[in-house]
Amino acid sequence: RTVYVNGEFLPEDQAHVSIFDRGFLMADGVYEVVSVLDGKLLDFAGHMARLERSLAELQIPNPLSAEEYLAIHRDLVARNEITDGLVYLQVTRGNPGDRDFAYPSADTPQTVVMFTQSKPGLADAPAARTGWKVISVEDLRWHRRDIKTVQLLYPSMAKMEAKARGVDDAWLVEDGKVTEGTSNNAYIVKDGKIITRQLSQDILHGITRAAVLRFAREAQMQVEERSFTIEEAQSADEAFVTSASAFVMPVVEVDGQPVGTGQVGQVATRLREIYLEESRKAVV
Ligand code: PLP
């Protein structure tokens, strides 16, 4: 693979960052994941807007413009001959040359790393026809989940718990209510209404979530932004998650209980179709 690091395109085994990089020592950095279909980028502007916001919340200057990020994304997709896959982008506060809790001086350059992941057939994932099974685990993450930081240890632990229990993902629960999945936003459907947690600092403001809710409203589907419990999910008609890499993924089981019929639901299937169709019209 050819990867990007701080202005250079290099073979992955020649790309390096410092051991003093704050991304490495303190998880002091943010990231984005943009999906690629037919060699084109989905929802690119949305991901750039969120990157800008995540950096601003952490007072990390944004080292590149959206145009520059776009050029690097396109360059990596071309150099790695990606048809379907993902582009990962990470910006950290950089390398102060030593370890210190205080932020380094403003002239410390940020570290920018980008790489591709090839995922042939990304849009036709067989899992979309069978759906995911999820378990619930307590949400023990920090309280600024609206910032897309590289601090991913707890979601990683929750994913491992899901794997150990033979399912696909975990839904995180705080004060009795589902916040989101380990790396996706969570939804239920009841009596035709799509229900998903309202935006706040408790969840990541998913770019796919914003698009899916917009398309759902345009298609005259009812949307309610509020939190819900695991019991509500288990007695819902359908459930699903959204993310840049899973698009709209049906959920058919929650903590061992089937959701609705236990089969992939019509609303999730339709939203997946609409999302893919509409997003493909706006690729860059
Ligand atoms: N929630 C969390 C915790 C995530 O990590 C992600 C994606 O990585 C999402 C939600 C979905 O966001 P997006 O649709 O922008 O990929």
C-alpha cells in the first residue's frame, strides 16, 4: 500500500511517526473514515465539516484545507487502485519532542496520516441480507463522544466482548438508554416510526445518520429523535445501525432476543437502498 504521512506518499513500511507523537502517547488526535464506491468518495463534505469541528473542539489547528484533503484522498484511491473501500484520515496534535500533559506550543506541526483499505463489494455486504446480532454493554466511554477522537479503547473492548459472545457488535447503554453502537449510530423502528437518539455530547454525530434521516424525511417516513431502552429495541418491529462503512445495517437480535420477526426489516432495507442510491449521486 501507498500511504500518506505529513506531505509525503510512501510505501507503508517506510512511513513513520515519532514515538513522542501525542496521538501515540495521549490519544490526542481525531480521525475520519470516508467510504469509496466505484472509486469515488461518499459524503466527503460532511466528513470534512466534522473533522473541522472535532479539531476545533480540541483546539488543534487544521493543517490542511478541504481541497487539500480531497486531493490526497483522490491520490491515495488512484495510487492504490481502490474501487470499493475506505480512506482513513488521522490528525494529531503532533510531536512536541517529549512527553508533557500541557499542549505543545502553537508552532508544533500537526501529524497527518492517511491510508486506504480495499473492501471489494462493500455495498453488497452479505450481512445486509441477514442482519447483525448485538449485545448490550455499559457505556464507559468519556463524555465528549461528539468529538471523533482516536481514543477507541473502550469501543474496542466492547467489540471484543461481542465477538467473545458470538455476535456482531455491542450497543452501549448509559442510564438505561442506548447511546450508540461501538462504531455506528443505533435505531429502532416501531409502528413505522424511525427512532434514534437525539444529538448531544453523548454520541457521535454520524454523517451517515444525518443523510439517512434527511432521506427518510424526504420519503415521508416518520422520524423521532429520542433515546430508547434495550427492552424497547427488543419489542420494536425493526432495528438497524448506520455508519460510513456499514451504510445502513439491519439488526435482527438484541441480547439474544429477536427484534420483530428476527428477519431483516423492510424499513432498514429500504433506507439502505435509498441511502446508497442517493449518496452515489453526490460522490466526488
Ligand atoms: N458512532 C460512533 C461511536 C462511531 O465511531 C461512528 C463511526 O465511526 C459512528 C457513530 C457513525 O458515524 P459515521 O456515519 O459518520 O461513520
